[in-house]
Amino acid sequence: MQPKKSISELRRGVYVFAALAALTALEYWLGISQAEAIFLWVIAVLKAALVAVYFMHISRLFGAPGDHE
Amino acid sequence: MSTSSSSLTAYRQRLGINRLGLWLFFLSDAFVFGAFLFTRFYLLDGKRPHLEQSLGLVVTSVLLISSFFMNRAEAQMSKGDRKGFLTSTVITMLLGIAFLVGVVGFEWRLAPFGPADGPEGAVFYMMTGMHAFHVFSGVVFLFIILRNGIKGRYTPERHWAVEAAANYWHFVDVVWIFYYPALYLIGVV
């Protein structure tokens, strides 16, 4: 059971990284196009949320004391 | 209940307290970084420092990739893949060093202003300097878990230090997620 879970964690890491890379490319394009700052802030918040939820596992903080899952 | 299972139960209870403590530290550190971000917009408003756009994108990408490998290292430790954990940790460390070289070694030299050249210099060097210091301490933290990992001190059930180092690394990445547009993309030169 444990290995199966970790494999999905590895795969999820790839998806999250792809999303972060795409958002960074969009952010760069908007930045050099002199777009409104609000769009860049929205992208930054989205990226930060992705990292906090999927890489930092913020949900572990609110669950019952458990293990490293 | 055997000694080892009761010890594991105690470890799991401690884990919840450790996580809370770490996130409280992140919160306190976020106030420091947030204050610098506020200062940037208060002092420079609609202007931004004249910086190398391509270099900014490169160092941002390097940090992003390092976060991917950090997440991979933690997942591999949870799986019990010690070799994979060590490899991913080394890659993360190298990318962290590359980020430091890019910012401190290149961007600081290429910037057409110094730390004492008005608000532009003060804001840029304070923000990037404070962030670079955190990246450096993150690299030190990674070196410690790498050394302990080589000695076989972590198991899939017990590796709080690995989780803490990974979360610290991701926190530093989150800070840069806000600093990158604030320094490189928002405003006019």
C-alpha cells in the first residue's frame, strides 16, 4: 500500500511542477507585455497556493497527528 | 503494546506539535519578508529596478526546479527509496547553489546601482540579500539531512528532519514567487 501512495505523490509532483512552470511562463509574458499588476499578483497567489497545498502539505497541520503521508 | 510501537505513537504525537511550531516560524518569517515587500512598493511605487530580465527568469526557473526535486526527495524517503532521496537532495542543493550564484554572483554585479544608491538599491539588495541568506541556510539544512541520510538515520516512518527541511525549502520558494514579480515584472524601469 505504501509504495503505491508514494508513486502517486511522485506523479503529482510532476503535474504540480508543470503547472508552476506554465504559470511562470505566463507571468513572464504578462510582465514584459506591461500587463496590469493585478494579473501578476493573481498568478503569484495561485503559484504559492499550489506549493503550500501540494509541496508543503499544509493540510497535515489540521489533521490528526499521524505519520509522514 | 510493545516498546517500539509505543515509541512510534509518541513520535507521531510529537510530529503534530513539530509541524505547528514550524508553521508558526514560517508565519513569523513571512512578516519579515512581507515588510520588505511593502517597503518596495512604498518607496518605488510604480517604478521597478533596472535588472536583467533573462537572468531573473533563469534564477526563478532554477528555484522552481529545485522545489520539484525537494518534493521528490521527501516522497522518496517516505517510500523508503534511500538512494533516490540522496540523489534528489544533492540535486536540490546544487540548484540552490546555482540560484545563489545567479543572484549574488551575477545579478548583484550586473545591477547598475549599489546598495547605497537610493531607495532602488536599498530595496533590491535588502530583498534579494535576505532571501539569499534563507536559501543559503536552506542549503546548510539540506547538507545536514544529506549527511544523516547517508548514515541511514531516517526511515519511511521517522524522518521529521527531512519533512522540515523540505517545507523550509518550499517556504523560501514561496517567498521568491512574490519577490520575482515585485522586483522584475511589476512597474516601469
